[in-house]
Amino acid sequence: RTPMTVIKSYIYMLLHKETDNLTEVQKKYLERTFSTTERLINLVNDMLNVSRIESGKLTIEPVPADIVKLVSEVVTEMQTRAVEMGVNLIYTAPQVSLISNVDTNRIKEVIINLIGNSLKFTPKDGSVTVTVSKNKEGFALVEVKDTGRGISSADMTKLFIKFSMSATNNLTKDKGQGTGLGLYLSKSLVELHGGKISVESEGEGKGSTFSFTLPVAA
């Protein structure tokens, strides 16, 4: 991971400080190199987290946090990406607080992954709607509903399995393949917090809804 981070830093410097000396072709190649290096770093990070989870060495540092506020922060961060992709990212925060003992960075990873996944599979002018509520069991419930490509019944059974990818993955607007670890990691992180993650879809072309729960602090 360290050498890739160094490479990324130098490319960033070239792209942002030496632009007058670069041709358009050189800038294009550097931008591709930068994005590819980012994907490699993300892959290494995912692999490290999988290794820690499976060896029981991944630790979480839970603190009381408002899930409504956490989701608001992530949605705000991802609005720019949604605009770039031409997808409407919708979130209306409920006028309540849902306090849960969580590792805020880890739960943010889960929210970012689920929203990012929905954005990737939703065509231009589609929508991704995020909601937070309290379910009938008394858990905090976060739902990410999209109007995207949906999920076939065959893919539903393997979504949260390590290294598995949807058969429709090659149809996404994002040409960079995922690692096949995002949903597996999200499931593991949610379960480490005592919650559950699930997905619903009526089939291909009918969108999907990813959701997860977290215990509410007494």
C-alpha cells in the first residue's frame, strides 16, 4: 500500500501543480493512472480488512453516535458524485435522533459503499433515496432504494459472498470493476455491530433496496 500511496501523491502533484507544462494527452494519461492507483489502494485496503475480519483481528471502537447525523454527513459528501453521474440523491433527515454505539468510521464505510453501489447501477436521471427510521424491533434502520438495473434472483443469493459480482456489472457506467468485496465487508461490519444487512429487488430493471439495522442504545 505504501508505494502506491507515494505514486498517487506524485501524480496528484503533477496534475495540480504542473498543469501548464502538460499536454492534454499527458493529463489524460495521468488522470487514468491516478484513478487506477486509487482502485489498487482500495483493493489492498479491502483485502487487509477481509484478512483482519477472518482472523478475528478487526477491532471496532464503538462510541454513542446519532445514525441520522452520520447518514446526513455521508449523503452530503456523495452529492457531488451523484451530480456528476446525473443521478438524484435524495435524503430527508427525520426529526429524531437514533443513538447507537458504533465505530463511526466503519459504519460510514458501509453507508458509502451502499450509496456508491446504487449510484453506479442507476442510469442517468434515475434516483437513489436514503431513509433512516426505527423498525418494529426497535433497531435503527437505514435503507438505500434506487431506480436502477435491479438484481436477478440468481444474483440475489451471492451478493454478500466474497469476490462475487452481479452479472449485470459489465453494464454499469463505471468502467472500473469493483473488487467484489464491498458488500461482503459491509455485511461483516454490520454484523460486528450486532445488526443485519439485507437486499430486496423485484428483478432486473426494477431497482433494488439495500438496508441494514443497528441496535439503538438504551
